Amino acid sequence: MPSLITSTSVALSALAFMLVSTLNEWVFGFLPLDNGFTWLFLPCGVSLLIVILCGGWGALGIVLGSLMSTQDLSSGFSLTNTGACILTGLAPWAGSSFAIRAM
């Protein structure tokens, strides 16, 4: 059972990722590259920082924050979006785990 510290780190990671995603859309929304992505994508750097600081629980928070910020509830459940959100948290966790083991 997760402790209060792990639950807090998941919640804060999700909140931080959602806020940075919203900030990125607000500040760099005029430079669209693709739907939802801009030339400068701040959540990538923040997600790696969160995973380095919080580990696997931070990656779970990134997945939840990404789901909450991108899921369109009016059109129903999207399996493609859910898979992309899982990869959003899994990629920095796998990269940092590999780098830590390699060093």
C-alpha cells in the first residue's frame, strides 16, 4: 500500500505536468507543429525532471497528468490517447533507469 509520501509525489507530479502542459499551450500555442504539440515542448523536460526526482511514482503521476490534460470527455474514451499518455510517462522512466544503470 502506498504511503502518504508516494501518494503526494504522484499527485504533485500529475499537477506539475498538467500545469506545464497548459502553460506550454498558452505561451507557445502560436507555433503549432502538430495537434497538441508546438516547436518548444516544455513538458518533455519537466517529465524527465519529475522522473529523476520522484522515480517510478513520478512516472505514474506523469501518466495521470497527461490523461487528465488530454482526455476529451465529450467524445468518449480513446485507446490511442491512453497509449500515448502511458508512453509519456514510460519513456522518461525507462531512459533515466537505463542511464542510472549504465553509469
